[in-house]
Amino acid sequence: MLSYPAAIPLSTRTLNHLADLIRRRRDQRRSRWRRLDPGRQALLALAHLRNGDTYTRLAWGFEIGVSTAWRYVREAVDLLASAADDLNTAMDRIGRLAYAILDGTLIPIDRVADQRPYYSGKHRRHGVNVQVIADAAGRLIWASAALPGSLHDLTAARAHGIIDALSSANVMTFADKAYQGARGTVRTPFKRHRYRPKLSRGQKTVNLAHARTRARGERANASLKTWKVLVKLRCCPRRATAIVQAILVLHHIEANRYTG
């Protein structure tokens, strides 16, 4: 088996933050000697999340067993996920935005035994649905827990209480046609239907302006997908939420690396 050095496009601030979490966890549990120190375990977890390296590749690169690599990554992900903001906490920051952008994204997964709930007819593939909130510049602010991919975006947003939270905070929110009927402070483009087969010139102008505003929200989805593990999850779908929440924490650490 050949091996080679590889780079992870992350700052040392992110590595040190995760290493500190692991170190405190070991001190609390009074863990004995382990194959990797906290810094190396953090590096291993980041290689998996950011570069999408498999457990087999990680095991060879760090000279540990595959099961040990899996256990180390799982521990790091759970530590990060426990520090993620819930919607109520995130609303303190979202409420101060000029406006928010709401969008849903599908994270592909491997086919599972109970595959029907995870099949998205819109995307024609299996996956989990994650709701994403971005600011006016398209920066990722918050991401929801993962739900089966067959759920409609509006249904998923309501299940998480996102629509009610945004409306209660009086945050103007731009969303695509998938959120038609959300009401509250959510604004969607005009849509043709049987009673309105054609849009007026004014409605088309509004839709164009709405699309330009909402398109910035795609940057948040793109920044989430820069973590290569989300290109296609090869684990149990029930682990998707912890992985997304862990990545959200790391993303905010990395995005704020020049502050303080």
C-alpha cells in the first residue's frame, strides 16, 4: 500500500479548537493512553469531514485500525455536534439580519434497507433534507437537523419550526417556489397555476428581483458542500444530523478565524 502526504484547507485555529474539546473530554473521562494524541485525533476527524477520506485511508495514513479510526471520528463529531446552536439560539443572531434566505438542500446517501422515505422524487436520488438559513451576503448562519429526503421543503421547514420562528422574530425571509403557502414573513415568487396561466410584466419583474436576492443563498449550500463528506454520506442516515451540526460548528470557527 502506497501512502502520500495530503493537505486540509483549514486553519490551525479549527484544529486547535477540536483538539481542546477532545483533550477536555479525555480529562473528564480520565482516559488512559490512546493510539493518537488529541491533536492527531482532531486532524484525523478533519481529514474525514473536509477531505472526505474514508476510514480505510485514514487508518493507513495514521497507522491505526479501521475500527479505531471510525471510533475516533465518531467521538469528534459528537463533541462538535453537542456545541451546535439550536434554532432558538440561532434566532438571536438571525433576528438582527436585514433579511434572511431560506433554502433546502439534499445530501445524497447510499441506498438503505428502508429506502422509500429517503428517495427524493425531485432530485431522483436517495438523500436527507437539510434546511439552510443564510444572511443577505449568502453566508451560512444555521442548518437544521436532517430529515428523510422524500419530505417537501415546506414540510421540513414547518417540522423544524423555522417558519414560525422567523415570523415571530419578524425577519423578512426570501425563499423559492418550494415554500409557496408558508405565509408569515416568508416571501416567495409569483407562480403560475390554473387560475393564473400567465404572469403580468410587473409580476415577472418582481420574480426577477426576488431570484437575484435569493440566489445568494446558494452560496450557503455551496459552503456546506465544501465539506467533502457531504458529497455522499456513506453512513447510517441517522448519523447525518450529527455530521451536519459538527460541520456547522467548524464552519463558523473557520469563517471567524480573523476575528480576535
